[in-house]
Amino acid sequence: MATEVANQQVTPNATEENTAETKAEETAVVKDEQKSDEATKNNAENHSEAPAAGAPAKVVAPKITVHKADFEKDIIYLYQFSRTPFLPSLSPYCLKVETWLRLAGLKYENVDHKLKLRSKKGQLPFIELNGEEIADSAIIIKELSAKFEKDLDASLSQEQRNISHAMISMIENHLVWILFWWRTKYPDQFLKGYKVDLQHALGVRIPNRFLNFLFRFTFGRKGIKKVKAQGIGVHKPEEIEEFGKRDIKVLSDILADKPFFFGDEPTTLDVVSFAVLSQLHFISKDVSLPLRDFMTESCPNMIGHVSRIKERCFPDWEEICSKLDLNAHLPKPEPEVKEGKEGETEKTAEQENNESDKIEKELEKDKTDEKEKEKTEENKEKEEAK
């Protein structure tokens, strides 16, 4: 209404000299216009087409905005990182969600998105359920627990729940950052330790030597900034390793000689602990990782804990890691024979070389920009010193 009023024009000749007769005429005209409008409205209502007797009312279906448009009811579609020869997922948070799903016995399917998709929050993992997106591992587990009545912590006392909350916070807000620090500081060892195949993970034809070089340059540089911003990255390497050893020792003391943290059945704390400590345990022995060695030598009960969760939740572990199959837990459909479409061609060797050249040029440009930036900062420091 305010917009409509603002758009009305005021007649410039309207003054106090208007007579009562003129006002009366204007009032009569307005009343006639109102009667005419009412008659028109009634006429339109009387001549409107009535719905057929017994015909159902039209229901406008809500617009689906998920990536998996052909979803099945109550099937959980999980978006996460690709498989590796040593681990089902290099992300502790992705492995946490998949482990929880298997432990809860819920039906799920991994979506092979070649790392091209992120949630609306910019994260992995995220899930889609019945046309709705749910992001963040903690929120995913909370929402699914409520919907499917699968609370792994239902039998815990309030004191045990408090301990679980504190330990999960330590693992996800401290220990996991120590792991990320190691990966960003030693990206070569990270790729080697898990035998990461970036060409397979990204679904591209660009040679791995270029992809690995690009990964080391970008992941290492950006990762170091993140761990410094978090706080862990400002410490010396030996100090950071000591932080990690203390965290693992605390978990080891709480577990003691029990099969799981709170008895004979795994809870959410067991899932979170497994998702992070498996990143340390399942890595090539050819790579030096002090925290792995500490856990093996000083906390053998944590190795046993990781093995128990693996055996219970991932009986298909070997198949997952050997075939890099995202859905080894699902029955495989019969292979379909598809005829090739006309005009469909494979990328030529020349196109692949062009892509490789393009990546090399971009890397050189990034290097040049980085050097210029460092030079500028050095000059600025020298001027401030003067």
C-alpha cells in the first residue's frame, strides 16, 4: 500500500476554493466507480468455471533443489571424498558419517561426484534425504538419529555423555588439526602415504605428475595458512607432535582394557575416534609419521580399538580399497550394453597436451605472483626496519 500511495499524483489545481457541490459530485463519481467494480467482480465470480464434482484440488509440488533428482524415499545419498588404496576416505569427517551409517544399519548410497560438489555451506561431507540437503557431520548424525531413532548413545548415563562430548571436542577441534598440519607441511608424504590417485579422484585425463605438482603447490600453501589461523600451525613441529601424543594418551587411558569406550557396544565417541585414528594407522609404512609410531608403541589398545570398529563396520574394507568402489556394500546391477552416440569422441592426445600446457602456465604464473609478493613483503620489512 505504501508504494501505491507514493505513486499517486496530486492534482496541482486542487485548492480550498472547491465548492461543496463539486465535492458532492466527486463523491458520487467515486461511489459509482465502486459499485461498478463490485458488479464486475460478482460477474466474474458467477461466470468462473466451477471445478468438476469430486475432482481433486491441484497440489503444487515443492521444487526439488537437490543434486540427486531421482532419489528414492528414505535412502541417504552421501557426498564425500573418493576412495584410496589405504582408506575408504581421507576425510575424518566423511569416514565418521559413513561409519555411523553402517553402525546404525541405515540404507545409504555414495554419490560419485568427482569432488565437484560441495554443500550449501561449502563442506564435505553432506547428505541428501528425501529432497533435503543436510550438511556437517555432527548435524547429519543428529538429524538422522532423530528421524530413524538410531541413537548410539541411548544407554549412556549423563556423566558418560559429558565425557563423550568433551572427548569428541578434543578429537575434532585439536587432534584432527594436528593431522591436518602434518598433511599440509608434508604434502608429498601425504600423497605417497595413502597412494592418492588424483586422476581417478577428479575423473580427468590430465597426467598425475601435473596434478600432484598442482596439489603440492596449492594444498600446501593454503593449508599452512589455515592451520596457522587455527592456532596449531604457529608452534614448532616437536611441540605439535607432543600435543598429538597427549591427546592419544588421554583416549588410551579412557579406553583402558574395554573393547569400546563405554563397554561392549560402540557409541558416537568410538565412531569419531576411529575416523581420526584410522588416518594415522592405515598409512604406508614407507612414510614417516611420529604419531602413528607413538600410537603403535605406547597405546596398543587404540590399535585394537581401530581394528574392532573396522571389522564390525567395514567387512568389505579390502574390496573398497582395492577396487576404489564407493558402493561396494550395494548389490551390483547387470551391466548394460549401450550404443555409442553419434558425434561422441574421446579427447585426443593433442587436447590432453594442451590441458597439460595450460596447467603448467598457470603454475608458473602462480609461482611468479608468489615470488613478487614475497619480494614486496621483504622490501616493506626493510623499509620499516630503517
